[in-house]
Amino acid sequence: MGTATVKNKKSHIYKRVAIYIAIFFGLLLITSVGFVISVRLGAFGRIPAYNELQQIEHYRASKILTADGKLLGLYYYQNRTNTSLADVPQSLINALIATEDARFYKHKGFDVRSFFRVIFKSILLFDKSSGGGSTISQQLAKNLYPRNGDGKFDLAVDKIREIIIARRLEKIYTKDQILELYLNTVSFGENTFGLETASLTYFNKTPGDLNISESAMLIGLLKASSGYNPRLYADAAHTRRNTVLNQMVKYDYLDEQVADSLKLLAVELQFNRLDHIEGPAPYFREFLRHEVARLLEKINTDQNTSYNLYTDGLSIQTTIREDLQGFAEASVMEHLAELQSQFNRQWRAKERWKKNHNLARTQIEQSRPYQRLKTLGYPESQILDTLKIPRPTRIFTWEGEKDTIMSPLDSVLYHFEILQSGMMVMEGHSGKILAWVGGADFRHFKYDHVLASRQTGSAIKPLIYAAAIDQGIEPCDYFENDSIVYHDYDDWSPGNSDNVYGGKYSVQGALVNSINTVSVKLLMETGITHTINKLRECSITAPLPNVPSLALGSSEIPLYQMVQAYSVFLNNGVVQQPWFIEKIMDADGTILYEHPEPKFSQPVFSENTIQIMQAMMMGVVNRGTASGLRSHFALTTQLAGKTGTTQNYSDGWFIGMTPEIIAGVWVGGASPVVRLQGSAGQGSRSAMPVFAKFIQKVSKDTETIPYVSGSFNMHSEITEMIDCEDFRESEGFFDFLWKDSDKRKPGIRKEEKQREVIKFFRKIFGKKDKNK
């Protein structure tokens, strides 16, 4: 084979390779262009039109209003007040451009040179120092229209979308206007948006008074507002400040000697928190936010509109009453502060959760400091070492937030043992939610305990008893107070909280005194499946296991659903759907949504059953497990309710009713291992006092007293029907009271002993003598 032939073959191969490469890049180009066009046409999400972008400077926060029109809070993209670019120091503008977009005045929204620099240096050469590729205009687009997904494909769509929006912004606004919009919308951490709120938050001064060093520190926050937060990570923030100063020197905005001098200076913070989580009902406002967003999505779909909760100045009128919300929050804080002191005395240095390494590690890994460092790419060992370093920290206390020196690790464990509470108040006849407390402090504890699923303990019993009475069981039917082993259910056996057995209890006496053995027998006689069906009709959607322990509240049910289920007791057996939005209006006052008229539903229980249950639950308050409402808190209004306590005192419950409202309270730790011990953990001691304090406050206010001044209207025969001989329950009890009876009344029979004791107690408690 000749040399020429070899050369021809090689040339042919090179041509084929070149053709394949050309085809590949041609297809890649066509695909890329097609992808960009499809994004631009809205195939992967709406692209804002020019007329919409022209209005962005007029974004308005949406108002959350109470039932009587008072401001409860705001929803917005930016917690901001606009500041003019003329009032911004030139040093801050220079720092911004030098750090975020050095070619800002040379491109038209998309910087091709920066884009390819990122492609080759950051991606191909793994050079993280090369900087980012997004221009200020692209960042503004991202701020105004946040990304929806976090996958690689979503990221590609979002990048193209931001480039398109940035180009449109550049056609509408001048460079200075874009800078002004950016500085008024960008996040600086600590829930602040916009330069003015950031300046006030970190330095307690307006932007015009910022010096070069302070300006550089604020601009440094834009890279990672959490990781470079000067309040939390002072060293990292100062290092980042110095990087910004170096960038200013690099692009001739700052003399190198001046920069070196500034690097030696510490930045003094005057931190002043400004955010929209302050104020009443923060947990409710977060819950409301999701529901309003859902409604707006439906409105926009049905009416082909584009209402935005955070920008369109909507008004959301809720059913929350400002006064009742204030009473509920004050009652929770007052009692939990007392309870926390008792908790601390009980446990002292015996906290199991600190010695349980797996539990402690779980808490640490779920904490914000850990997640922040993980996001910044720190290795595991370094994260744990960093979290052990004491630093200035703001912690929750029952007297308010406190600045202290504490390591993030100790802070996590400290906050873990703070007691929590959920409280929800609902108007029984209408279903209006009047007050909502989801926890101790929304700033530190985001988890909402109105919605949390926890074991209910005996708080479930009124519904169990209602199902039994509706099946024909009478309040004065008697059941043996003996502990039975249920062999078909893993040999499970219920126990009474006082470990006392023997004798009999009436159905009413068993509810009043919360006797577990009788409650389980009632469930078994009624039928577990039938009872579960009734609970479902009461709108309890939480899992309900088909086991006898259902009668004792072994199921985990949110407080929200429990309060809703109790509405049958104030509504003639009909369950009321809780609701909380009266109406939503646009900025011009046009009604977009109004709560619909309630639909009639069939009663879950008969009127007779409901009146019996009202009377029996009044007995719980007057002489049973909730009698402290009378004896200790001196409440005189008509009340009904039920306490609840779970195993090991992990959960304390009280759900109480006046003739008008239902107020449910749960108290415990965020984790069941954080619990009170002994009687302090009983629902009558942990949860019921919150209800009592709330009713006391309601009773003293002329505007709210109608909620507690009514009466339970029940037929006269109901009182006769529940007039059981409650002190016939235990034969051992009678024998103890009638000790040495033969010496006093020789020859008296046992039945006569019982009647004599009954007469004695009826005389004390003012009941008629009925010798049955």
C-alpha cells in the first residue's frame, strides 16, 4: 500500500470525524435553540410580559386582617421600604458592582464573557474563585420571580428564564433604575429585604450613613446571607468583608492602602430585628399563607388572572379575634413559664435526651447551624468542631429573647428541652377559628403544635362515650372496675392511673373520674369498628388502629382535628368544619373569595346523646378530673370538658367548652422524651391551667364576656338520667368509710351501709337522696 493511499484514508477518516463533530454540534445548537425558544414561549412556566415588569416598582404587601378589620400581619416578597439610589453611598454601589457584576455597565442583562468564564473556569477547571456568571439584572429577575425546582433540568430552565427576564428588564429600565430595584428587593438575611431594612437591622442607621466598611459587609452578605451573617458568624463575615474590599481595589474603586487600613477595623453591629414574624398569631399566619396561596391558584386558573399574594396588595379578612388571640397567647406563655421552672427542677442534670447520643445527633443534624455549614461544604468533623465553639447567640427565654455566649451545639440542646403548647379556640356553632397558638415562639420554634399529631390520652374519651350512649348504653349503667387481659390483642390489659381496682362504676362516674378499665369495656361493647366510623364522621382523619387502647387515646391526632370533633357537643351532634377566611379582596376592594354558606350535614350523634354528654362533661369540671377549674381557679361560668394524659406524662391535654366556644390545649415537649414527671405532667396540671387562665381573661373583658356567659340548654329529664350514685363504685371504698360499723350500728347489712354512705355524700354535695 502506497504512502498516498494511507494519506487518503487518513484524510477520509478526518473528514468523517469532522462531519460527525459538525453534526453533533449542529444538533446541540438546534436543541439548545429549541430549548430556549420553548422556555421563552412559556412551555416550562410563565414568563412575565413587558407590561407586568413595568409595574414591579409598585409591588404592595398583602394585609392580614382580624375579624374586626385590625391589621394582624403582612405577606410580601420583601420586607422593605424603598430607598432612592440618590440616597445610597457611592461606596456601596461600587462594592456591589465590583463584587457581583464588574461589567454591569457594558452588558445588556446577560454577560456572555462572564458566562463562558464560568463554563470554562468553574465547571471545566474547577476554579471556584472565578466568581458567578449571573449579572445583577439576572439576580434581580431571580429575586422577583423565585425558582420553583432544584433539579438539574429545573436549574437550566430557571437560568434561561432569568436571562430572558433580565434582557426585558434592561429594555424597560435604565442601569441606575435596575440598581435601585435590585437594592430594594435583594435579601440580606435575617428576613430582611432591601438595603434600607438591612441597614436598619444590622447597623440601626439609614443607608446614607453607612461607611465603606459597613457597605462592604452588607454587600458580602449577598453571596450567602446565612453563612456570612455578622451576628452569628462574625469571623466569616469579616473575612467576606475583606474579600469585597479586595474586589473594590481590583477594579479601581478603592485605594489599596485605604483598603488595608479598613481590613484592620472591626465592624460594630447595632442589631435591631425587623421582620414580619413579630406580632400576634405568627403560627396561624403561616398556616393561612398556604391556604390563601391555594385559593389564589384556583382563582387564577378559573378566571385567567395572575394575583400574587406577595405583590398585589390583597386584603385577607380572617375570623381571628384580636382580643381572644391576645388572651390565648398570654395564657400559654404565663403557664408554660411556670411549668418550665418546675420541669427544670424535676430533671436538673438528669436529662436523658442529652445522654442519648443518637437522639442528640438527630437534633444537631436537623438544626439550622448544622444545615448552614453543610450547605457551605464543610466536612462532618469540622462541622461538629465548629458547633462546639462558644459564640454570641440569641436564645429563647420565657422573659423574652436573650443574647448570650453559647456554642451552637449547646443552643440546640437548650432549645430542645423548652416546653411547647398548642391552643386553638373555635366558635362551636359556626366553626370560626377565633384564636391559634402553635408554640412557644415562632422565631425559634417553627413547628406548629396545633397541627402536630400527638397521642390524645383521655381527651378522646367523650367521643368514645358518645358512640356508646348513641348505641343505647345508659349513663347509670354499671361496669366492673377490674383489669381484663384482652388475649386477642397481644394479651394487652388496661390500667387505671391510680392503680385502684374493684367494685363498679357508672358510665358517668367512669368518665368523670377517667377510669380506663370501664372506658375500654364501653369501647368493646360498642364495637371498635363502629366507634372508628363515628370518629371518622367527626372528621378525624388521623390513623385510628383497631385495638382496645383506642379508648385510652393511643392514637396520634392533631389538636386541630380534636377541637373540630368536639364541635358535635355544641352543635346538636353535627360536626362543624373549622374555617378562618371571611373574604379575600384585591387592592381595589373587589371581592375575590368569600366564605361559602355552610352546607347542611347529618348529625353524627342524636340530640339526646349530645345533651347527656354535655351533662357528663360538666360533671368532669364540677367534681371530676377538671374540678380544679372550680376549686383552684374559682371559675363560676358553665363549663364542660375533659382532661387527657398519655403514658409517661409525655402529653397533657384539656379540651374545654362554654356554651359558645371550644378551646383545646396540648402541652408537652417537641419530642415525647421531653416530659414532666408525676402529677405535674397530668393534663389537669399541664394543659388545663392554660384554659383556665384564658377563661379568666375572657370573663373580665366586656367585649368577650358573651363567649362565657351562656348556659347549656338541656332537657330536664337529662339531669334525672345522669343522677347516678357515683359513690357506689368501689365496695372497698364503702368498707373503709364504714370501719367499725358494727360497733355503731350492729347488724346493719352491706347494702344499707352503702345507702348510708350515699346519703352522707349527697348531703355534702347537695344532691337529692335517691336510694336505688
